[in-house]
Amino acid sequence: MEAEIVFFLLRKSASEPPERIASGGLAEIMKPALPDQELLKQKLLTMASHAESAVQRSVAALTSRDYDLALRVRGEDEVIDRYEVQVDKLAIELLAQAPPMNELRRIAVTMKISQNLERVGDEATKIAKRARDLSQEAPLRLMIDIPPLANLVLRMLKSALDAFVNQDPVAARALIPEDKEIDLLNNRIQCQLADYMMENREAITRCLHMMVVAKSLERIADHAKNIAEEVVFLCEAQDIRHSGGSGSETPGKESTRALKS
């Protein structure tokens, strides 16, 4: 309940006038973090590394039909889950210290990104499970755009994490529209597999596995988009969720200078 109140207050602060933010709010956000907050950030970055690796390994297990690699991804998910618990525990300890608003925003965003990374790990585990099962079946006689979809998703996830590390809201905003391209590709794959199942009933189970894989990749892209939106909120104190990634304001030169200072 305490965390929910914190998130409400932070989102409410995003409605402050842009000139007030530009005159001091952004500079406040970028002040050096306290030692415990540096530890919090490092835990989050380590968690992000494991999440990105889990997606890469699950896709590799699928494309190479590697049963053993698919099994190892599950171990990666357990590591990600442990990091989420550690991040939440440390974040709550920091919140109990009643930090100023700029640090409060950092902590809240870290918790939200951690939640998204944990779900990325869950989706990677789903892909690995389907890869495990498909490795025991004959390959589908159908060219499916799973590798291109996976490449787009991995690139988007990496870009979102880079935007967080670099505290770059411009880069975060730029990658958000990529989610629509991924949605379209996923829809095309789903239709392609549905058509193939109707003509090849013996391939229904394998096609369903591939549908789950494509959907999981699409959901990972959704989480990457969420991370990008949190980066914008961290750096600009502006909530752009459900706004198509544009928000009501575009950061001006003064705000950009504040971010780089």
C-alpha cells in the first residue's frame, strides 16, 4: 500500500508546469545518487543483464532446437526473480528514509523497471519451454518470421535499457513507436500459423507452440516500451503512458541541457 501511495504522488507531480521542471526539477533528478541508491541501480543493471541473456538464450534454443539450452533458461529466470526481491527490499528501505522528491522518483522508477524485467524473464521462460517441446518434434515445413521478430524485440529491449543507463529520454521516446512494428509482425505470424493449421491438422500442436513464442516476444517488446516510458518519467517528470509515446510536451533545449549537466 505504501508503494502505491508513492507511485500516485509521483505521477501527480508529473502534472507540474514544464517551466517549473525546467528551472530546477530536472537538475534535481540528475544529482549524484546516495551510496545505497548506487547499489540499487547496480542490482537493477545486473538483473537487466540476466533478463536480456534469458531472451537471447531462449531464442537460440528455439532456432537451434537445443533441448539442453532450453532447460538452462529456467535457471536464469530464478536468478531474475531473486534480483527482483532484492531490488524491492532495498527500495523499500530507501523509501523508509523519506528521501527528497528527486530521489523518490529514482527509487520508484527502479521498482517499476524491475517489475518489467521480471516479466521479461517469465516470457523468456515460456519461449524456452516451447523450444524444449519443439526440439522433440519434427520441424515445421513453414518459413516463419520468428528470427526477425526476435531481433527486433532484442534490439528494442537493449535500446530501452541503454536509455535508462544513459538517462536519455530522447532515445527512450524514439524507440517507443517500434512497438507497433512488432505488433504488426506478430499479427502476421499468428495469421500465417492459423492458416497452416487449417490445412495441416497434424501440425496443430507445433503451430500452437510457435504462436505462444511469437506472442511472448511481442509481450517482451511491450515491457521494453514500458521501461522507455519510465525513463521519460525519470528524466522529465512527465507521464507519457497511453499517449503514444509523445506526451503533451516535447523537451526543449533548456530541458536537454539540464539532462546533460
